[in-house]
Amino acid sequence: MPGRTIRLTLIGAVTALAVPSIAAGPVTAAPLAPPVAQRVLPGCDNNNPPAQPITTMPWAQQRYAPERLAPLATGAGVTVAVIDSGVDKTHPQMKGRVLPGRDYLDPGLDGTRDCVRHGTGAASIIAATPREGVPFRGLAPQAKILPVRVSEKKVIEGKESGESVTVEKFAESIRWAVDNGASVINLSIVYYQDNPVLKRAVEYALEKDVVLVAAAGNLYTDKNPRPYPTSYDGVIGVGSVGEDGVVSPFSQRGDYVDLVAPGGNVVIAAPERGHLLDNGTSFATPFVTATVALIRQYWPELNARQVTQRLLAATDPVPGSDRDAYGAGLLNPYRAVTDTAAPARRQEAGGLPPHRIDPVEVARAERRSQSQERALWVAGLAGTVALVALLLAVVLPRGARRRWRPAAASSQQPSRPAP
């Protein structure tokens, strides 16, 4: 479909300094700092709501305690591509973390313009550096962010706005990120149509040993359409939970969900300065991406498949049993890095089996087979009941005739063992 414009949608609606309708926790803005006046960001034509520092501890950070991981892994030496709406490099917590990237909306720019705040928010969850007096920080604060700007299209209250690139350009952006040093790619972005060009780009990244992490989408209550590239084999699909650990009402369900992470009422950095609250699988995804960066630093000898296997093997239990909603469970970054029970050291190349199993596809196949297993169990139970009925039909009359004496009874006493 040459030149076709895709509905490449950024999934998450920014809510400034207020608890959204999907309230998951008591995160509030501190009244100490005056709000930044509403203004148009340089090079942008849209007004943005004011943002100010949030000085209370984000609930996701309370759960994950990145300071526990800091002595072990910080993402140092790992390049993370964020293919999104751009990443603002001027925010105090993003300075020094953002590399020159690529802008597919404004060719000639380097991907560091973000007019809709989405990409900056995702990148900040990954790599925002700690600052005194600001509890919010990224999970992999020494990772480098490679920004790739491809879309400003958002859907808020059913209304679409902004532009995005063609599917060919989106696929090209994935290849470009791979060819420019990314070892993990964050895709907080959804396309609701299968496309062979996009699929080939995903396969190219996987062949180059790059981990792809993608959002499951926010349209569960709106027909739950199948999301791409999340649904492609080898891509880690991420759903959202709130502070209570329950899947977010908007988070899409399907065999493409491999695990869940905080996506309800999470804190993100806003372009230039300040913070915002937001909801969406868009913002659950970078928690997983950051964890992949930590694993790639701590276990540099692992390939992409083994990184994925370790990630999915180290999840926490979830309150529900719906694997289409929760996948393998709730992200646990500390366990993913340190758990000795999780797969760790890579075999030598000569010892690898001829066929290596894709752990993401295995998890999805298990979910697809659940209904078949239930059907087989019911069939087996029915067979057992029929067999018992048949035995009773034979045994009951015979037992009644013998007054329930053992069928092999003898009038002789059992012999004693020889002395």
C-alpha cells in the first residue's frame, strides 16, 4: 500500500496536575512551585496545559524502588530507541540522556521536538535522571535515548488530531533505529491493521538481536481491535495495571499481551520542565523497556530471546487469572535482573540447539491452548463417568449375589511364612 497514511496513534491522554477519571493512586502536585504559564513550545502550533514539578512519590516508583537496582544496573551503555512523537532534550531530568535522532515529520530535524508530550513522557519513565527534591526518576537513568519522531496523532474522547507518517516510513523508522545502535526499541504507538511492510521491519529488528517492546492499546471498551506491531511474533506486548495491580479498564486483552506494568495514573516528565499524570499502555510499555535495558547491561552476553525469556520468567503474580489481560504477570525489574532462577547465561554458539524457541510465542501459544485443554478435560471427565457407570452396572449385581464377599475368597487361612 504505497504512500498510504496509517492511523499511527499515540495511546495516552495527558492529564495535567489532576487525578484522571481512572484514578489509581493519590499522586498530587506539590503546591510549592508556581505553574509554568500555558505556552506554545518552540516549533509547535498547539498550546499545552501548564506543568509543574510533582514532589510526591509516584506509586510505580514506590513499587519498583529503582534505588535498589542502581548499584547493580542503570542502563549504562544501552541505547534505547523511542519511536514516538519526539523527545524533548531540554527537560532538566533528560539533559545528557537524549542522542540526536531522526524526525520523519519534519525531515532535517533530529527527533528532539515534541509538541504533544507523549514521547518525552515515555522516554522519561525509561531514563529521567534523579534530581534533588524530585522523587520521580527513570528506571534506567543512564541509558541513552535515541528519539525517532513519527506521529503526533492522538485520540482524546473519541476525537483524532495530529499527523502521522505512512506505514512505509514507520517501518523505515524501525530499521533506522536498528541500524543506528538501538538494542531495544520502545513502541508506545499502535497501528490497528496488519501490514507486510511493517512485519518485515519487525523481523529485521529481531534478526539483528534487538528487543521490541510495544503497547497493547487502550481500546478494550471500543471493540478491542487487534494492535500492531504488538501482535507480531517476538514483540513483547505490554498491558496496563493500576496501583491495586488490577488490569486497567482501557487496557486491551488478547494473546498478544505478554505481561503488564504500571499504566494507570503514572507520573511522566513534560517537555521543558515539570511533570504530568497520564494513563495508558503507552506508559506501561517504557517500564518494560527500561527493564530490558537493565538486563542488557547486567547480562550483556544474553541474546534478545534470552532477555525476553528472563523478563517473562521473573514476573509477579496478579490478582486475576485472565492471561489475555495479564500475560505472564506483573513486571518485576529487580527479579528480572537478579533472579538466579531465571534463565541467565547464554550457551556457547556451538552448543545451541538447531531450533531456538521464541518465549513470547510460547506464552501466546499456551494462552491459545487453554480453551482446548479445558475441552479435553471435560471430555475426559465425561469418559470417566461413563466408565464408572459401566463398572457399577457389572459389579453391583455380582456383589449383591455374593453379599459383597471378596471374589477370590478362600475357606483356607493364609499360610504363615516358613520359619
